[in-house]
Amino acid sequence: MLPDTLPFISRRSTVYGTHAMVSSSQPLATQAGIEILRRGGNAADAAVAVAAALNVTEPGSTGIGGDAFCLYYSAADRTVKGLNGSGRQNVFLWTLSRTPAALTIEHLREVSEIKGQNLPTNSAHAITVPGAAAAWVDTVKYFGSQKVDLQTILQPAIDLAENGYPVSEVAAYNWAAQEEGLRAANKGEVELLLDGHAPHHGDLMTMPSLAETFRSVAEHGKDGFYKGRIAEAMVDAVRSRGGLLTLEDLAAHESELIEPISLDYHGWTIWEIPPNGQGITTLIALGILNALEEQHGVNLAEMDPNSAEYLHLVIEALRLAFADTRYYVTDPQVQHVPVEALLNKKYLAERAALVDLKRRNDSIQKGYPEEMGNTVYFSVVDEEGNACSFINSTFMHFGSHIIPEKCGFTLHNRGCNFVLIEGHPNCIGPSKRPYHTIIPSMITRKTENGHELEACFGVMGAFMQPQGQVQVVLNLLHHLHSPQHALDVPRICVAPPKPSSQAGGDAYTFTDVTQSVVYMEEGISQETSDKLQSMGHTCYFVYGHNRSLFGRGQIIQARKDRRTGKRVLAAGSDPRGDGHASGW
């Protein structure tokens, strides 16, 4: 078994290439993406191959039983498009007498006897319709090259699942931590355990049931997952545990093609998935930082990024952003989300005015904008210059831990991001998608002919994701870090307070920023921590495997050779994960 410590003693170089590049948290998944690119597939095709391979090699973090989102940059027309692959809470609900019923707070309180403001993490009610399978199929349909079919794209993952692969170190550690949970949620032999136990790193792991699931999708597309044997197994797994998922819910699911939202920041345009995703948190925080620069003459590029003064500004901008998004972000098809108002420059300036440059604001609450007229992230850029920023997740490690019979994957528990507060925009309800933490991102530069790709990137990790994205953008833009160095440097995370024994645990229930503390990664100085504490922040250092709190990012940056003007791709892969970047 791995020790509890995870020393960061290696040094990674930025990976360069001139044709194409893949960066992911698992080497075998990166290899799967490269294989599809070499077979003529484009960035979208390769992204789906990576997603499927990650389901095999890192099943605790991701899988076809979860949700997915992607941003796609088209080099041909220099535009960014998006796809929302998140599923809804039950749409078709029935009582025992076959009359319609709604999954409401009343149902949860009275029938399921659930208390508190959030669903229990192991509740079958937290399993919304998994959208990843449809997202994979639709990513290929809408953005793919049409030169390789779904069978070809999923074949590398099928081969890994059927023939076996050696388990990586970080994946093995996280697997072992969930061994008891997997056994408790499933009767008899558990498919995702090896002889009843989590595999050790280096052990060969086979997942034949998952291979069959992938074959069903490869042959029948979405119907191979949302109808027939697999759909019936999912419904049986949920309903036998008190949930209300139906075959009609699964059959009705569709991905949504969407227009991304963006913010201009120092000559770059930062792109995000709109709500129900939390990408707007990144944009609000960057907008507040920009307003602080204008209001106070702050120059972030000249500040030490590990100083208390610099981190204080980042922390306060993030707290203000979360105060808004944890209230307003919900499913916009059910309830209006004031996206334009939240990103309005005047409103961002008003929010920035709440930042005291010398001390923590203890009374931050949501604003009132006026209306104006355990996840994997990976990045792919292909030879034509297209880019796919893709993220796929089961939310918590192994999600609900529930494995539909002979399917080889766990169902996510994304419904935990609903709140059980009557009248709250993100309150649980039928036919509704929850606040979503997984957010791919992309950076472009405006030109006369549209947008030119600057970087395809993301940082995984629940509510750390927008925080990681903000820190990476600042590292790349203001401090001119290489992609690898931008991921290597220590991070901070604004999160709910936890007992010291749990410091570094995932921030899954982040709702009240007035109670937030700051987790600091090893590498930030004690002097900085002491100074932040004197400014009113409560700080905790995080070490070893608990550094997973700070997410695992991937970056591919597009550059031009300074002499010839030819394109050069530069990539980094987060040292907090098992993966790497590869290209040619």
C-alpha cells in the first residue's frame, strides 16, 4: 500500500509539440487520445476516447455513470461552442397507484425522512440521470471529424477494461479509501474490487462488465445506454434503494448544445460553460480582480504571487464570487439565472468595492445584481488547431458507490449539489438539473478574423475548480509561467471549516462564505500564513495526499515560434495526479 504522505520531489518539464497534444491525469488515457488523433480523429474524437479510458483507469473520479461538459474551439471558424451533458432529477415520477408524483422537499422530508439542507451523499435520491454517455455520443456527433466512428473511439478503453491495465499510484490510494463504501453499497461480489479489495498500485485490473457497457454504446449509441439492459439495471439499482428513477427518465435525456459565456481580461477572453455550471464563478472573480486593479491601482503582475497581500485579494474575490453563484446558479431552463447582470462591469465594480485591501470582510453576502437588457479534466488540441476542453465526473469518489448489476460503473451522486431550502433557486425539484461544479475552460485572443486559441485548460476538484482556474489564469498571464509551472506552484482553496483531522478534505458542501477558511498548500511560507491570519483569515496547511483538495489541472497552450511564426503547442499536467501530457 502507499504511505499516507505524497512527497512532491519530482520536476516536470513543459511538453512541446507542433502537431497535436493530449494532457490528462492518466498516462494510458493520454495514450488513448493520441491513438485516435493518429487515426485521423480530431480533438473532439480524441477527447471522448480519453474520457472512456479514464473511466477504466481512474473509476473513482469519473465514468459513464456521471455527467460531462465540453467546450470546443473550431479552428475553421475561430469560435467556441459548448455542450452541457448534465442530467436532470426525475422527470417521470409515479406513486404505487401509478399516479404522477413530484420529488419535492415534502416527499424527501415525509417519505424519505431526510433532514438538513443537503441530500445525504449515499442517498439514492442524489442520483440524477447520468448524462456522460449522451455527452460522449453527442460530442462526436456535433464536433467530431466524422473520420472515425464511435467503435474506433471507444476501442482503446474497451481493450484496457477487457485485457487489464496496471493501476497507478494516486488512483490506488483513492481507491483504497473507498473500499469500505463500495462494499457497503453493493451486495455480494463488488465488480470494482479485486478479490474483494481495492487494487494496489501496479496490480493488473480488468473490468469486463465495463467493456460490455462500452460495446453497447459503441454499437447502439445513446440507446445502448439509456434503453435496454443497462437502463433497466440502473433503474433497478436506484429503486431498490428507495430512489425514484424510471426508464422514462433515462429515455428522455438529451444533451444540450449551448453558447458559452465569457469575460475579457487583460487582452484574453476566458470562456466557461454557463449555468447550471459554476464557471461563472471564475469570471466573476476575475472581473472583481480587474476592478480592484482599476479602483486601487493594484498591479497583480508586480506582486509576489505567494505573498499575503496578493493571496488576500484572490481570496476575497473568490469569496465574493461564491457568495453570488452559490445562490443564483441553478438550472436556467427551470429558473432564470441573471448571468449578464452578474458579469456586468458596473456590478463587478460594486462587488470589488467591498474588498478591504488590508483585512478580511466578515460580512460578505450575495449581491443584488440589476437586470441588464472527484472529477477528471483533460485537454486535447489536434493538428488542425481545434481544441476540446472536456470534463467528466461522478462528483464524489465513486459517486454514490452504487454499481448497477453487471455494468461495471458507479452511478454519480450529483444531486447532492441541490439544496433542500424552500424557495432557493437551486432547491431540488423534478425535471431539474443541480448546480454543477465541473467546468471546462478555454482562453482565446481576439483577432480581426475571430478568436485565436491561447490555451485549452481546466482544474478539477469540486468547488476548487473555479479557484484553480483563477490561479492558473493569473499565473499564465501576469507571471508568465509556462503551462507546467502554472500547475506546479502551490495553491490556496477557500472552503468550509473542517476539523483539523479532516483538513484537506473535499469541500462538497460549500454554501456560506462568511464561515469560510483558507487551506494552503505546502510550499506557501509560514510567514505568508501568519500575515493572512493577521488580516482576519483562518489558515490551514495541507500536506501529502490531502493536496488533492487543490485539484488536478491540465493545460495545452498554443504559441508561435518567434522566428518562423509556426505553431508550437506547450502542455503541462498536474503533479498532483498520475498523468502526463504527450504530443508530437
